[in-house]
Amino acid sequence: MEAVKEVGSESSCSFIRCRWVPAKCNILIWMSCLDRIPTRQALARRNFSIDSEDCVLCGEAIESWITFSRLVRSRISSGVGFVYGRKFLSFLFSDLMEVRNFDAVRKEAMEIIQGLIYVGCWCIWKARNNKLFSNGEGKSEDIFGEVRSLGFFWFKCRSKIGSVDW
């Protein structure tokens, strides 16, 4: 188990690799825990010329990892609550990273939920990049349809659980 913690950062969280998601998802989560995702605000902070710092997906706020994580939290928290069987509230991105520490559910179920959170972050980041660079739409229905299909496919093909049906 690898753990990363950056003290003093608003996006401070711990990272533990999920075995059944691809490395690209784990790397995105790891980089986000270090606040190293190249959002518009982060690029402007590094003196890159940016036309606007507004969020690509929502257009309501400055695009930072905090804004991105707000979108992730609002969408994924409801999904985690559905899988978990209880209402799940997250106020920070680090709350989503700590979901694996819940005591009420078996370890295997928590690893599935953790992996779905990672897949959700990957799909939102991919949709953001697609909208920014390829004129994609970035619809939330499409994003979370992809979370469901990729999550099922990756879990079925990469986990050690015998047979998984839709």
C-alpha cells in the first residue's frame, strides 16, 4: 500500500492504489492528492498564458482542483451512497479518498467503491480534456454512463473475483 499525504494543502488527502483500475486512474488520483493536476488555475500560477480561468465543464467558477473535486464530489457522493446503502456526504475531495475506511461494509465492497470513485475521477477528467481540446460536449449523462461501463469492464477483467454479471 502506497500512501501520499501533503500537509497544509487544502487538497491534502491520502492515496492508496486500487488494484483493479488501470494505472492511468491511479496516477490521476495520486497527482490530485499532490495538487499537481494541470488545471487552468494551476497553469496560470505557473505563468502560462491562459485565455480564461473558468471551469471548462461548468463555467461557473475558476477551474482549480478544488472546483474539479467539487464536481466529482457532488456526482460521485450520490453514487457511493447508492452502492453503500446509506446517504454519503463528502465536503472535501479527501472525504472521497477516505471512503475505504468505513467499518460498516466488507473490505471487498470498499475496494469496489474506491475503484468506482477513481474511475469517476478519470472519466470526469477525460471529459474535461475532450471538451477543452476536441470540442466535446461534456454532458454528465455521458460521463457517468462511461463510469458505469468502464467500471464494470475493468472490474470484470482485472479483479480476482470469479464471475461478474451486469
